[in-house]
Amino acid sequence: MAINLRKQLLATAAIVPMAMLLGGGQALAGAVITHGATSLGVNDSAELNFFSDGPGGFLTYGVYRDPIGDAISPGCLCEGWGVSTTYAGFTTSGWANQDDGGAFGLTGGVFGSTANTASSSIGLSGAPIQVDHLFGPSLQADIFQVNVTIRNTGAATAENIVYRRVMDWDVPPTAFNEFVTHQGVEANLVANGGNVLYASNDGFASGDPLSGPSSLDSASENTDFVDLGPSDHGSLFDFAFGNLAAGESRSFNIFYGSRENEASALAALAALGVDLYSLGQSDPLLPDPGNPDGTPATFIFAFGGVGGVAPGETEANPVLPFVPAPGEFVFPAPQPRLWYDPPFAEGFTYTLTGVGAEFIGVRVPTVGFAGPFDIVIGGITVASLDPGESYLFDSLADVTSFDLVGINPLLDVTATGFATAFPTFLDFSGDPTSLSMTAILAPDPGGAAVPEPGTLFLMGAGLAGIVRLRTRQWRLVRAG
């Protein structure tokens, strides 16, 4: 499973096996990855703060904005994660944080990277739990998305899964004296139906969830706040994901990034649909409290899929793609019967790769778009769908690629204008290693049609999509 995961995201990357991390030790490898003005330093066990060459030269990269500087590495290498569980009656944990001394309670693993992606897959040594962190460019400039999946690979139920992520903000140019904002904590507490078990401003806490809750200011515990500080502090989040039966997994997203000011950061977070976020801002050293403008940079640490609903389970909370290139949207390790969400385009070419992978059905969104939407296979329009309708492919056709065109957004006066995303429900079979959606461009103003892409992006594989049609017996299924 781990090797296949690396193939799908990092087919052209260097793949490095991690050392056994049974008791602790420094990470042996890592990478600096860059998306726009933001760079992350990712260690092989998925914690940040990695020393290497990058846009600012040789230094420790945590969350770096060019040319402002790094917002978490000064002072201490305090950023990390951990997972705890009770399995077969035994409570155990594994975690990684350079400030703790590296990785503990973790074993094996695979790491790989490209210029703007990194991938870490590693297991807990005390329980059959695999934790995957896939880093890549998000739908928003200067913001990375991390797809996190916790999987029970054992034969018994893993109980009381808790994931911790912790970070100390040290925001330039006033490192050790910053303002921190938390929003979305209260709405997503376990008591309110979400997954937030505990939150505070203690960025110096261990990555081990079993170390217990801690705070630097009691006013920061399990609550929202704006511009707390100025002080030397950060963010600590524990998420409770309940039990995982044998073979089950739970996924969510982390976002790291930076923007030139607070307004830009908030607009990007709204577009990403995050559940909760932490902002780190420097102290402008003015008489007025806080840094309402968030200049010269606002740094971002946010989460999606922690509101009690995993990404993809509903149309309103779809799986978000990586964006390796303009118009290319990639979903590594895709799971069937979920909603997937590229941004708006006139149409998309959907492609699956992997052993025995083929599409079973597709459903178009119920709101935001007028329709009808045409399903095109091998240049032939096989169906036309109204909003909310589904289409089932012929089981004998081995459909690995199709086009969906005619996407025209409706004006949504309750939001910010036209719909800007097109969530699509997809079902498929086999063992897919990647799902990609390639935007089909509209005709140019001069009237010359832009040709549909003939070669589809397959995340580093460089292969053309192949459609094998043996029959044309199609079925249209009405919703409702």
C-alpha cells in the first residue's frame, strides 16, 4: 500500500526508505518544497523544520515566505504531529517533532519529493496503524495542502484514534513576539459534533498526544480568539476520530501557507472551505493592539475535514485536489463513492490510472449550475444530465477516461457571485493509483475553439489516457 501511494503522487521523485524509528532519533531525509512565495521544509517523517538549500539559501525551513523569512523555525524547531490509539487493550502512540528529538514510536516508511510535493508514509511501532501525509499545492496560491490519512492495517478495531498537530509561531520580523488568532475551534469541538478534542496556544507542546493537554494562556483553551498576544506562542490541536475497524481509514486536510496580508489570507481560507485555522502575525510595535492588517505577511495553519464529516462524504464537503500545473487537478489514492471538487471550468476530462481501475458512475452537483451536462466518451456524447442526476457506465466498456462538458454556473447572490467549484460524485472499481481532472478550455474570443487536451496529465507518469470501448450500452439514472 505505501509503495503504491508513492507511485501515484511521486512517480518521478526520488523515493527514499526511512530508517526504523523504534525509540527515537533524527530524521534522515527531507525536502524543501515551494508553491509560489511559500516554501515548506518537510522531514521524512512528515514534521516540518528541515535544513536545506531553498529560496532563502541554506537555512532551516519550516513555513517560509519569500523574502519575509521563516515563521516557525527561529528559536526552536517546534512543529510536529502524533497519533495515539488503543489496540488489543494496549494504549500506544507514535510522534515526530524535531524539538522532541526526532521521531518516536514510529517504524518503517517511505518518503519522496519533487519541487512542490512531498510524501511520507510511516507506521506506529506499537499498533498496526499507517499514517500518510501527502503535501502538494492547494487550489490557492502560496498555500500548501496536506492530505492526511490514518489507516488501520490490522485485524482488530483500533479504538480512540487521536491525531495531534502542534506549531510554535515565530513570525518575522518580530520573532518571539507575535499575535495568534484561532477561529473555528468552538464550532468544531467534539461536544458540538466536530473532531476538535483540545486546542490551545501551546506551540511548545510535545508531538505525543498521550502527553496530555497544555496551554500557555488559559484564555486560549478550546475557544476562538483574535490577536492573542503579542507573545511567544503558537497552536496546539488534538483531533478525536473515534474507532477504526480493520481496514478502515480516516482522512482530513492540513493547510500551511502565507499571504501578504490578513485580508488575502482570509479570502484564501474561505475559498478552501477550511473548518478551523490559526493565523500567525508579527507585532507592528505600534500603540494600537493587534495587527489587523496582517502585514508584512500573515502565516496560515489550517484544517479541513475536522468538522465531524470526512472530506468527500457530502457534496458540500468534497475532496480537494492538488494543483501541480494550471488546469490540472490530481487526487492521489482516490477512494470510490466520494465527491471530488475541481474549481470551475467549461468542462473536464476525468482519468483513472491503476490496475483494473475503471469508472462505474458519475453524479453531477445539485446546486450552483444550470445544466444540462454532457457525458462524452471517445468523442461521442452518450448522455445529457440535469443537476443532481447520475449516469452509470456500461460495465463491459472499461471506461478509464471521459469528458464532462457544458458546465455553466448560476449566480449565487447569497455568496460571493458565481459558483466557483464543481463537485462531482464518482464511483469506480479496481485499484486506482491516481484520479486526475484536466480542464477543457472555452473557445477564445476570436471564435477559434481551443482543442481538448489530447494528452492527459497523470501525475508524473506522462501517459496518455486510454479508453477501451467494447459496447455502447449506456444507462441514464434519474436522481430521486
